[in-house]
Amino acid sequence: VWFGVALSALSLVRWSLTQRVVFSAAGVLGVLTFVALLRPYQVARLKYWLFPGDDPLGGGWRFLELRRLLAQGGLWGASEPWPVRHGVTAFEAPYVFVGHQAGWLGLAGVVLLNGVVVAVATWVGLRALSTESRAMGRGVAAFWGVHLLLAAGGNLGLVPEVANTPPLLGYGGSAVVAALVSLGLLIHVLRRREETPVQSPAEHGSSLL
């Protein structure tokens, strides 16, 4: 998550062509090194994520069970509560829990609300007048966007699962604090736009903040 936030800050720097090539090559080399150094249990987790049916009672059980619980939710939510004494807790799979209890429509609403935060923050990161405001907007967009990708994508089987606490949905005190701080920064930038006198387009082009 914080790597994504760092990349969003680096996107404000004006790189030369040579610097872009070097930075991109370093990124590709880093990814290849990471893949090469994967431990056996990590490789097995990737395998079970791709082919959970190969071991339905072992390593693939969790992925199959998440799909079953999500399908059980249906459009409006399941009639029975989340299974007690279950191998998958609601804290570990919050998006599946929402889909199971509130249905697919409720899950879509939660994902949409997160997407609105990412969209507004991205807009701020692209259109703000000051470098500080653009940096805050891009950082908040990266923070919420990467969390959404890892948490929702992992729960729904779109990407491999990793230990991740989604903002304002997962169980974790520090994650809640970080989410509220990021929202506070975003609201601060938006309020500054309202308090800043309107200036001519000739001076600031199409920028709005």
C-alpha cells in the first residue's frame, strides 16, 4: 500500500526520458526479483488461488468457501447469519461478509463508495493548483485504491489474498486512524478550493484547486 503511495508522489516529479527508462527497468527488475524469491508456501498459495479445485479439502478450501458464501448471499443477502465457528471469520473476509449479509447490491454499494473516494482523490491529484494539494490527492487515491484492490480483490478471488485491512471496513485501530486521516486531508484540500478566490484561466489554465 505504502509503495503505491510513494509511486503516486513520484508521479509529480518531471522525469527525463532517460530517468523514466532507468526507473521502469528498476521496477521490472524488482518485480522479477520478488517473484524469483517467493517461498514455497507463497507459490502454493498462488497455485490454490488459480486452481482451488485441485485440493478442495486442503489448500483450496478457503477460496472455494469464500465463493460459496458469496454466492449464498444472492442479490439481497442470505437468510441465515454468517456461520459461527467457521474456518473463515468475517474479520478476515469483510467484503465477502458484506456480500453474504447485505447481498450483491450491498457489496456493490460498498465498493462504489470506495470508488467514489478514489475518483475524487484522483481528480484532486490531477487538477489541483498547488503541488502539495496534488500530492495529497494522489496519495489518498493510491492509499484507498490499493486497499480496495487488495482487500476486495482478494476476498472476491480476483487477486491473490494478502493480509490487508480495508479502510473503515476491516478490523484494526491503526487502519481506521489512517483512513480517517486520509479523508481529512482530502476534505481539507476540497475546502481550500472553496475558500480560494476565483482566478483567471489565463493564469492557471484549467486547474480548479
